Amino acid sequence: MFKDDQQASLCCRALLRRVRLEHLWEEDGPTKRAVEMIEQGSPLSSGEDLMLRIAFDLWNARGNATVGRVCAVLDDDHTEAVCSLLIARARGGQAIVNWLARYDVPPVSTRRIS
């Protein structure tokens, strides 16, 4: 399990960053726009929509993502990120910290270059 909502949000943002949708998730949860997109449909690609739904499933179990859709829609790298997060969540504690260290890489535009 996640230790708190902030850790869950960090993981959701990291997943969404993979499809350039991290702006739909804040430190305290989904943005209003993200909620609207889930409730009313979205103009996203099938992969983007699925990643957003997975984030909601991790947050409140209301994203309605399915394993079948993960297998059919996501590429190998995205599937690995999602599945490894599920395993880390099941293990809790350090496993989630390790997952975040692996996948929570800021976008190139915000990285500091030394």
C-alpha cells in the first residue's frame, strides 16, 4: 500500500509523465480536468486514456482500466512501468520508494543541467 495520498499522487504523476499528462495530477490528487475527462470522455489517444484510467484506479479504484486493455494497448515499456508499480504497491514501503527512484524522472525541460 501507499503510505499516504502524497506518495500515491507521486506515483500517478510518474505514470502520467510517461505520456506527457502529468499536468492532470497534482500533489493532492487529480485535477478537475482529469476528473472531467474520466467522467465525460476525453480527446486522448487510447494509450493516454488508459494511463489516466490506471492512475484513477490507483487513486480511488474508479478508472475502469482492465488487464486486457493494458495488454492490448500499452507498449512493453509502459506495461512494465504499470506492472512494476502494482508489485511495488503490494510490497509497500521501500519497494514504492525504489519504483519512484526508477520512474519519477522530471521532464527534460525542467531538469537542471550542470
